[in-house]
Amino acid sequence: MIVSGNPGVSEELAVSRAVSLVLQRKWLILAFLAAGMFGSTVGYLDQPPRYFAEAVLALDVRKFQALPTESVVSPLPQESPALRTEIDIISSRSMGEKVLTQLRAAGVDVAKGLGLTGETGAGSSAATTAEPRFHPAIDDRILVDHLLSGVRVANDGRSYTIYISFSGANPEFPAIVANAYAEAYIDYQVDVQTTATRHVSDWLGTRLVSLRSELERSEHAATEFREKSGIVKSGGTTLLSQQIAGLNTELAKLRAQVAGASARLETALDVSKTESGLTLSEVLNSPAIQQLRTEESRLKRSLATISESGAVKNPQIPELKSQLETIQAQIAVEVDQIVESLRNEIEVSKRQQAGLIASLKQMQTEMSIANEAIVQADQLDREASANRAIYESYLARYKQTIEQDGIAMAEARIISKAMPPSSRAGPDAATWLLAGIVFGLAGGLLAAVLLELRSVFLRRSTAYEEHAGVPIVGRIPELSQHQRTGIAKLICQGHAPFAHAVADLQGRLRLSARAGNALTVSVTSAGPREGKTFIASCLARSLAATGLRTVLLDANLLAPAVAREFSIQPGRTLVDLVAARDGISLDDVLRHDGGSGIDLVCADVAEGPAEHVLGHESFARLLGTLKQTYDAVVIDSVPVGSGSGALLVSALVDATIFVIPAGSDLLQAMSGLRKAAAAGIVVDGLVINEASRGTLKRRASPTKDLQAANEGRKRTDAAIDMPSIAGM
């Protein structure tokens, strides 16, 4: 069996085969193309008119700030992801629900504008009727779905401009919906800021109540703890600290007072022993001593007066002296009392000092105990201070937030409102026609490829052997046009894959022939134009090249082709010989091909059924004569599908080979093989004729000329597995 050594194909050959496939399946492709165009036409006529309206928004890059405080909602960042998010918000379902509510509030019959009631049409003003009729039977979800399917939101990627478009069945409704989407988005931005401000205000108000309670609780706890711990502060210090400081001050004063009193006492004791004791300040300041001294001075003056008068014996002198002594004694007593009072004063001061020291020690002990309470009290004070700071910050933010209520401004503005279109935007006839052509061609090409794949699957070599049960005895490679014109010389070329393939076929047939008898081979096929004449002529040429006397008999009385194959003009034909017209003999019918050395018995189209000639006794005698005269008899038989003539011929020969063109339908070949088997005819082998793709089908597939030439050149260098026929 001959197998191509290089299964790959060049790009040129692949293109050629693709063109060949298109030409081969052109009617199928044209049918799909017509169906696609017809479908697109029907679809175009069935589509309702569509109108397109567009509103344009622009995001403001400027920030409006009415108050010096920061707003609750920060401005939109001028970045591509943020812009993409805003586009998604506009095309979201929640925005569609807002638009539906807004349209209904404006008195727009949304169901009618969307064409869900069957009452709208091109040019109608169904969307803005004076008395809109709503359709509660239509679910709001359906209306929102239709709104979402009709709206398109886009950005050119180079600016902060948002394009909102809507398409509908009438010219007015798309403009209304596009403007409604733009206004709904503006309201959405304002609502976001207003809602956020109010929500924050409510939350801050609620939070302030709890913070106020927390502040009051912490301050009350700190005050109560200080009162219970005795560390209440006054003027920044605790009362206990103030008391200790006061005691220290009193103790210092008392110590100074004791020191002063002790000094005065010591001085008084020192001077009391002399007359200068009367000069003490305490003595001088005593009213009693002053009166006594005044009386003493009077008595002394009286005595001095009497003494100066010389009345030594004056009886008043003793009395005055007695009174003077008495007064001086009283003065001494008064001085002693003053000294004693100083002693008492010092004693009292010392006792006071001891008491103050004891009290100070006790307070210092209490202070050391209170220090631990002070630490806890300071912690409570810090907690209260922190709560106060938080409360004051929340209070300030709350005041700022409530001041922002009512001044929300949208960060986008409508720069172009949608206007009702003056002409419809769809359906587009060119688009529908192009779609029909594209889908038709695609469907046709797909169907052609699928059919070709099916044919390839059915045409594979193993498929013939599996389904027919007949071995493949030969595979004739494809020929180019140049090789086809020089077929006689090609048979004898040793390097030609075609010559090796034909030689391998005739060698197999000679091996299967009975020894001592001439080889008789019938070449048939399932139908006409499958290359059996070509195979028969090549087989005869190859047999003649081995030195065998070979005759080629044209038994195809339906479409004889041997004479045309060898380019000769037949005189007498097989029909004349079998009918014994005018007493003609075999020599009158034989024609000789000088180039190959083959004798030819040509035929003509039979006037009656071919079976009358091929089943005639004279035809059987003719075959017997040829067997005795020649070493090999090759018969170009009638196709099996054209009657029983091929079966009659096969019954008279040694071997029958069945030609199957490469790429033919397996079902047709199987039908012919079953017909032969039913008649008891044994088909000795199958010959896969790949040469028919480039030669015999040239009229139907002219684009395969290049393919055939390339295949021929390709197989020139292919390795051939040819069994030896030495000794034949």
C-alpha cells in the first residue's frame, strides 16, 4: 500500500483546498446566505422603530463651601474609579426605581411609553398624555427591567462628563426618561448629603445625651469621692492641706509669741530686783500701777513740800510716809502680779503650742492616709476631664452639623438636556443586512465544514475496510496537470510515486493470479466519473512495461472512454465484434498504442442495454480468445451502480478491483459492494483513487489544479513501500 511520506500541506495548498471546499459546497453556502438575508429582512421588518435621546451631565471639580467648617460628606474624588462608580450608580436598579417613581409623580404613563401596552408607536406622544393611565397589572419590576435595558450611561474617559442615553419606541419618551435619570442623579447627590447630615445630626444628638450623662456621672463620682475622703479642694488645694498650712502658721506664730514672752519674763525677773523694774512696758502700761505711781508721786511731793518748809515735826509726815510705803508695797505687788501673768502667758502659749503640734501630727497622719485617696481622686478627675473634652468636641461638631442642614449642593449639573429626536435611530437596515450576510455565510461555512468533516470521516481508508470487509490493494496518488499529460512516460519513471503505486497494484494482482493462466482483471466502480478508466489504462501500461502482452478492453458501453484516454479514433468497436457485423474479426477491432505497447479494444455506446452485449456468448468467447492470445487482459467495466453489466463481466475474470475515488461518499461505495456481494461476485480489492481529485473532477473543481500540481510535486520525493515483484 502506498502512503504519502509527508502528510503536511503548504499554506498555498491549504488555501486552494479551502477555495475548493467553498466552490464544492457553494449551493449550500448560498442557501444559508439567502436564509440569513431573508431572516435579517424579516427581523428588520419585525423590529419596532427605536428613537434615541441623550442627556449630558458634568461633574464639578470645584468645591462649594458655604461654611468654614468641614461638611459631613466629602466631595467626590476626581479619579477614574470614582467616575466609574458614579456611572454604575446611575445605571443601578435603585436609580431605576427612583426614576420610575419620579416619572409616575410627573404623570408619565411608563408602561405605555415602554410599549408594554401595545398602544404606542413611532411619532406618538404616549409618554405625556393629559390623563395618564397606569397599568397596575404590570409589575414594577418589569418596568424597571425595561428602563434598565434601555438606558446607557457612558464616559469618554477624557473628561468628567457623563452621557445618559435612552432608546424607546416613540420620540418623546426617551427624552423624558433621559432627563428623568439626570434629575434623579442630581436629587440623589443632594439626598445623599442631606440624609447624611441629618443622620449624623441625629446620631450626634443621641450621643451627646449619653455623653452628658456620662460626664455628670464622672464629675459627681469625683466630687463625692473627695467629700467622703475629706480631700475636697478649695482654691486648687485640699482642705486638709489648707488646715495643715494654717496650723503650721499658727504654730510658728505661737512659737514666736512664746519666745517673746519668755524674753520679757526673763527681763522682768532681772530688772524686778532693782528699782528699774518699774520701767517695764507691762508695768508702765498697767492702769493700776499708773494710779499708784501717781499717788506715790503726790505723796512724795507732799513730803518734799513739808520737808522744804522745815516742819520736821509735822504730824502729817508719818502718815504720808505710811501711805507712801503702802503705795510702794502695792506697786511691788502689782509688779509681781505682772511678772506672774507673764509666766502664766508663757505657760498658756506652751500648752497651745503642744496642742498645735499634736493636731499637726494628727493631720499629717491623716494626710499620708489621704494621699492614696488623692491618687484615685485625680484619676476620677482625669476621667471627668476626658469626658468633658469628648462632650465638648461632640457638642461643637453637633452645632456645625445642624448649621449645614439645608445647604446641600449637588456635585454635578445638567449641561445638556435630552431633546426628542427628529429621526429614528433604529433599526438600521445596513446593520441588519450585514448581520444577515455574516450569519448566513458563517452558517453556510460551518455547515460546509461539518459536512466535509463527515465526508472525511466516512472516506477514511479504515472505514472502507471496516464496513466493506474488502482489503485495500492500492492507493493511487494525486497527479498534477503536467504529470497527467505525460502519464505514459510517468508510468516508467522509477522515482515517481505514481509509477510505484501502479506497479505495486499490478504486482499484487499478478501474485493473486493462477499459475499458467493469463491475468484477467475487471476494473469497476460504484458510479461514473470515479476514475476506473484511468486506473485501468495505467494498470495496462504498467503490465505492458513488465514485458507482458497486454490488451485493454473497453467494456463500458454506457460511457466508453478508452479511445479518448489514448487519443485514438476507434473504427470497429466491441459492439460490432460481439454482434459479428459484416463478418469482422478480432484483428479488425484491435488498435495498438505504440507508446505503451498495449492493444486496445475500443467500444461505442450501445444502442440497447449493456447487459445484452456483456452477457452475450460472443463476449465470453472473446474473453477466452484474449486469454489465449495475451498474458494480461484488463477490462474497463461498467459501473456497478449502472446495472448488472459489471457483474456479468466480473463473473468471467480472475480478479475484480473496485475503484473508490478519494473523498467519495462511503454510502455509495458500500451500496455497490453490497450489490456485488449479493450477486456472488467476489471483489478482490479496493483501489483508492486520489488522482481523481485533481484530474477527473477538474470540471467540477477547477481550483484544484494547483492542489494537484502541488500534490504531484510533493509525492515526487515521498518514500514508497513497494513490494518486490522480481521474477514475475
